[in-house]
Amino acid sequence: MRLCVYLWEGRGLGVKESYYVKLKIGKYKSKSRVLKSNENSIWNEEFVFRVCDLDDELAVSVYRYDDREHGLFGNSGGEFVGRVKIPVWSVAAEENRNLPPTWFSVERPKNVKFIDNDCDVGKLLLSLSLHGGDQDHSNESKLASSNDSHSSRKIGESKHLMKSLAGRLEKLLHKKDEISTTSDNSSSEVSALSDHEDSAPEPSGNFSTFEESIELVKFSKGNNETPENLPGGILLDQTFGVSPKDLNKILFAPHSDFMTNLAELQGTTDIHEEPWKLISEEGKSCLRRAVTYTKAATKLVKAVKATEEQTYIKANNNNEFAIHVIVSTPDIPYGNTFKVELLYKIIPGGVLMSSSSGEESARLVVSWTVNFSQQTMMKGMIEGGARQGLKESFDQFSSLLSQRFKVVKDISDKDQMLANLETEHKSCLAVQYFWNFTVVSTVFMLLYVLVHIFLCGSHELKGLEFGGLDLPDSFGEIITCAVLVLQLERVYYMILYFVEATLRRENDHGIKARGDGWVLTVALIEGANLASTNSTETPDPYVVFTCNGKTKTSSVKLQTLDPQWNEILEFDAVEEAPSVLDLEVFDFDGPFDQVSSLGHAEINFLKHTSAELADLWVPLDGKLAQSCQSKLHLRIFLDNNNGVETIRDYLANLGKEVGKKLNLRSPHRNSTFQKHFGLPPEEFLVSDFSCSLKRKMPLQGRLFLSARIVGFYANLFGHKTRFFFLWEDIEDIRVLPPSLASVGSPLLEIILHKGRGLDSRHGAKVLDEQGRLHFYFHSFVSFNVASRTIMALWRTRTLEPDQKAEIEEDERDDDGGKAFLLEESGPHFVVEDVKMTKVYTMELPLNIKSLMKMFEGGELEHKVMSKSGCLNYVTATWENVTSEVQERRVCYKFSHRISIFGGEVNSTQQKSTLPNDNGWIVNEIMTLHNVPFGDHFRVQFRYQIEKSSFAHNSCKCGLYIGLMWLKNTKFEPRITKNVIGMFTRRSQEILQLVEREILLTCQ
């Protein structure tokens, strides 16, 4: 039989110098390599011994290494430290005769004296497995095997003895003793074995099974920290009906069937998986392997070879796993400048509610990023291509995994989490409140007195008593009556207090939100370690939530420091998404008494993800709360029940304040805005302006405005500056006159409230004596539009209706008020002062109804616009402006075939019928973004579609184009000629494509 011994690591051995381990079983011996002093030392060595009797013992001894006692022939005179003894029969009794990695305590013999008796001996991590030794082998075969092994062992001993001699002589002749003694892993030291020792093994990190390797990582130190998601974003976040351990095995075990099926689905070939190996990095043990494969060719990239380096950075007994993957593709263009990193996190998802057997679930979160080793101008294109490729790949990954395991509804889902809240019964609360000594003793005394009266019956009149008047006959009776009256009075007030608190607790719990817009739902679960204002009394806590000036109140929990609420509070829908939620915990003292605060907190929705808000412990501020470490358990959900219409209504109302029409920004621009500041997906961009931030040195950047924040972003040669603060943080906004420091431009000064916006203090120029931050912005392209937009957003967000009216009246009296309305009016249909030029009239062999399909937002329109070079083409539905006029909005992006600058387009179209229903007129105003001088003009189109006089089933389309100039420029004639010429050719191309597609459909 063969006994395989795996020596992994040691802990707390307490050895101050270098040390090594000797292993012995029967007459066979072996020795590990020498390690330097280390509190946690890792060997990762494998030893194989021949075993003839199950009654033998494996002795693992730890020795102190002293290089001064090593002579020419390698005699080891190290000081003995301790020993571990393991019977072979204990390994044979294990399942499959494998002893998993186990910590063994190193024991010192009692008959040996030690100098450092107080030193902790420590532990060794060992795993053993027994192979061979079937009982049906003949004695001859055993003998032959024994002889063969004996002869091979002798040959091996002779070779290693000669190697040891040669090594020692070489060191003596060349005087390399000092260098060799400092090398822990040198081959000469490892091969310094006595003539009684078995052949020295080579370190090995390979394992017989995948489960053994995972178990070993669980025992290693330094693998308990949960890594953060990578900054590129989340590719997959789903919960599956499978245990985390099984999911980990399916995804990363060698030759997994799932990964094979995924490779076939994605066309991946030439897959080669290296075995998992245990490595040590920075004192931590982790598993690592390399996987190479050939990725299938795409439309843009040929088939390329890729290499993945997979590393387990976390595995623990809680079935939590984290695997870091580095993907390198050097054969693709610019492949040597970057590597894609992936992070797989597998965590328990809880017990499935629908499963009566308590089936487990696992949550899989995959995040990504691109790590650039060199600077390249193609960085944006590389990130975009990687994002698109990974998204498609993990869509297939998720689909295939969903076919094998049931997808469990996300734990952060509002309906599921709120459904778990159990309603508390009033009867239970009443029993809990009244079950105390005061009530019980009062009830007992009252019953005792009643029984006594019943037993006594009538008695004779004494003293001053007369019929109907019974006076106490002793002082004891007077005291008894007084105690009973006081007890009854106390119980009466307790009942009255309970009724008041019960009526109070029904105020807001369970009341549904009304209206359309942003609905805030707060689930108040519980509190922990609440403070008490009176050391002799337990508080009766309740919570008041405030958001957008509206309050919601929880029920009162009587006499508890750890209340359980399980209540749901909903705020009525609002047009603007809320930014913060304020909460304060009070001690209930009655409906008219002054309440005492037990702590308060503020929750900023922009600093938490939806998953974090769905299960959040909030620490309370305040002297009492902080001393007791009080906290509340909340689940918060912010939903928009009216979809995009809420945003459109908000922009429409805001446009009236600004004096220009505000349109929805493109999804790409919104995504970029959210990524700059790490905002949640519901945050949408209202407007942005190029400007300079005034600090010690002006910094050119861009000011972003949304419904909830003001943000500034600048990127100067790779050095990024970004910050944002809430509209509610602003105390005042002032317009300062031009100065030399502002390069002759007016300044916009924003002053925050005391103690607010401290996260953005690196962007402020001044912190005044009152603790307020001052921000200065200047050099706007259009200062009037920028300042008016900022003032309108601030008023809409923070000021009361009477304050808004007062400011509007002041602005109306201002002489410069008209400048705001005259400059950059936006995409309104002001067609009177625009000179329209008729560029062509085209006869089409189509009827009017067929041609108007081009403006219906259907398959024909998207197909034609895509072929004409429009990317991300999105249309809204037609809405009635008047009984005769309909309006819609269109946004898309130009391909580089149309414009080398790309550019984004926002258009507003209106259509109306000609007199006698003889045709249609379609007016369109187009706004161009990210093109030179795009903010100087608007392009206006008029399509006049009517019946043709030449053919029965045909029509003619006339196109008129005009430019509405918002700013003067010397390039006005050149830009006019270029724009009209380009859109003339483009419109002709679109109409020809429409004609071709309709005729092909008819055929």
C-alpha cells in the first residue's frame, strides 16, 4: 500500500529560527525543505511512503534548523520542537481512505526538557490518502513488489547520496557556505538526507479532486474579505435554485459539462485547461489555473487565441466564493495594451420560499473592467467593444444556466421582500404589554378582596356605621384599601396609555400611495440598541420619516430597546425623484407631551445602489444614539409608476421656468453622465454646459444638471476632477459681475448650507467663517441660458410656491430679463422668422398613405433610417397638440459615414393635413449635438406631401430647408451652404430608399 502525505502549512509554531519537518513511518523516512522563521509557513509538499501494516504510525516531527551543525555528510543536528502521530488505520477508516485537510496539534514529549516551555507549539495542516493494498493479491506478488520497490529505493538512495556529496564538496571548494545557508529552497538542502531516508519528494500543488482543493483554500488564512465589484459594471446578477457549492463546481471544476456546452454554443474551440494548483502570494494561499482557447470569429475580428488566468481569492465555510479572471488576447489589434478582468462572486441566496424541503439558492454576480498597461488613443473604442462582446457572451451564459437551474426572483425585488413582512397582531402586543407585576398583582388583590366579601356576607353595624355605610374596622384595612386604590389607578392609566398608543400606531402604516410619478416605499423592519432618555424607564419608540416636506409616522412600540415593527410606509407620488430621506426616532410620552429624540439619520439615495437600499442598516446620529450604537433596519424602494411620462412632464414644466424647450437626452449621454458620478440608473440628465471652475487656477470642464444634483467633471491629461452636490444643499445662488480673474465673463456663485456638500469641498474656492462652501463658475458659452436653467432647477427643487412667485416678480422687473428669452430658444416651432428654401420636388410612384408610413415609427422607418446611416434610432409616439396637429420626438446618432464628428440629433416633428385632405405637411426642427457650431443654429424642415397631377396612384414630395441662427458667426454663409447641401442629398437618398422598400414589399 502507498500512503500519500500532503504537508500544507503550519501556524503558530513559535519557532524563532529556520525549521523543517521530518516524516517517518516504519523504516522509511523523509524530510521537508527548510523554511525561514515565519508565523504562518507554507510548504505545499507531497510525500509517498510504502506501508506494509495498518498498525504503523506516521510520525511528523518539527525541528529547529541550525546550519552550524550541518557537516560535510549532511548530518542534521536540529533541535527537536514537537511531533504529530497519526495511525495508518485511522486513514483507512475514512471514506474512500482519504483524510481531508485537517489541523493537527504539535505535541511535545513529557520526558524531554525545553528551554522555551512557555512557547505555543502550534499546528500543522496535513491531508493523507491510502492507495492500493487489495486483500486478494498473492503473497508472491507482494514479495515481488516489495523486492522491486526495495531495489528501486536503494538506487534512488545511492543517487541522492552522491548528489549530496557533490553538492557539499562544491560548496567547500568554492566557499559558498554563506550563500547556500541563506537559501531556503536550494536543492542541496532539500537533498541532504541520511542513508536511512526515503527519496525526497518534489513539491506539488496538484490535487486528486476539485473538492479537496477547495477545502484546502477554505482552511487558509487571508481569504475572508469579500472583494468589491469591478468598476466596469455588472454583467450578470441573478439568483439560481442551486447551492453555492454546486454552482461553483459546475462553473469551475475541470472539464465541466456546462462550460463545454457553453463553448459549443459560442463556437469556442481548442480548449485546454491546466489543473488547479495551490500557490502562495503575500502570505495567502489561493488556487490558480490557466485556460486557453480559441474564440470564434466575429464580423469585425477574426478567430483569436485567448488565455484566462483564474484565481480563487475567496472560499470559506459559509459557501462564499470569489474568482478573479484575467483574460488576455494579444493577437487582436492593440491586444498587448490591455487585459479584461472579470470577477465572479458566488454567495448564498437564502432558502427558497416556494420549497418546503428548504432548498438552497445561490446568487451569481459577475463584474468586469478593462486594465490598460499602456496609454492608447483607442481606449474608448476598446472599452466599448469589450462591453458589447461581454454583454453578448454573458447573455448566452445566463440563458444556458437558466435552462439548467431555476432562476429565483431577485432578493432585492420590492414585492417579494415586502411580502415577507408579517403583520403583528394587536392581541400579542396587548399580552406582552400587560403581562407585568403591576397588573398581575392588582388583579390578584382585587379577586382576593371580592372572594373575601363573598365569604363574609352581612355583619353587624359597629361604631359610627349605619345602613349603606361600611367603615374600616382597623388601620390594616385602611392600608389595604389605599394600596388597592393606588394599584387600580396605575392600571387605569396603563390602559388609557395603551389605547392612545394603539390609535397612534394606525396613522400611516399600510396607507397606499396616491398619484403617478416617483413613489417612495419604506419598510421599517426593526431597531437595535435604542437609547433611553431615562435610566429607570424603558422607552416607547416610534419613527417619523420626512421626504420632500411630507412626513410618515410608524406605530409606537411599548417599553422596548429592540423594537420589531415590520411596517410599510408609502409616500404619495411626486413629479421629482427625492434625493434624501430624513428619519428621527422619538420616545412616546402622550399625544400632547413634548417628545424626546432618541436619534436621527439622513439617507442620501444617490450614494446607495438599489440593492443596498433594499436591505439597509442605518446608524443613528445623536449623543444618546451614538453612545448606545443605535441603528434601524430599513428596506427602501424608489419606483416610477408612470415611466418616461413622468420625466417628460417634469421637463415640460421646467421648460416653462427656463424659457426654452427641454428634451430628453439620448440613452448614451445619460449613461455617460451616470458613469461620471456613479449615479443610480433612474437619474437623468437635464442639461449640461461647458464652463470653468474658479479655484487657485481655473479648470475647464463641464457642468452637469439633473433633477437632483449639480455636478462638475473635468479631465485634464488623464487627471480627472469630479464632484457633485444636491440642490437641497444650496443656500443661495448669486450672479457676480465680470472681472479680470474671470476673463471678462460673469461669475455664478453657488453657496451651500453649513456642513453640506463636504464630499465636494475639493472643488470649492472658499470655506467661509460660517462653515459654508462657495463654488464659482464662469466662461459659459451662453451665460444667460446657463444661469436661468440653474436658477429654475433650484427654485423647482427647494423653494416654496410663495418664494418662487416672489423671485419671478423680481426677475420680471429686471432689465436684462428679456435677454434670457431671446437667446437660444431651443427646438420650439417658431417658423415665422426663418427663411425657408425649396430645395427640390420629387415625384414618387406611391400613394400618400404608403409614403406617410415613413413617419409612423414602424418597421419601414427604422429600416430606412438605419440604412441611411442613423444609429440608435428612437422615436416617440404621436401626441395631439391640437385637434389638427400632432407632435412627436425623434433622436438618433449620425454614423461616421455621414459626419466624421459623429454627432447626436434631437428632432421634434409636427404633422397636419392639407385643406380638403389633399395631403400632409410635416414640420421638423432639428438640434445637433457634438458637432462644430452645433449650438449656433437649428435646422428646420418642411415636407409637403400631396397628390400628383401626372399619375393616378402617385404623389409628390416637396422639401423646404431653413436655418434658424441663435448666435452670430463669420462662418454663417459657409455653414448654411454645407448644411443645406448635405441634408438635400440625404433627404433624396431617404426617399429613394422608401420607394425601393415599398415596391419590394408589394412584389
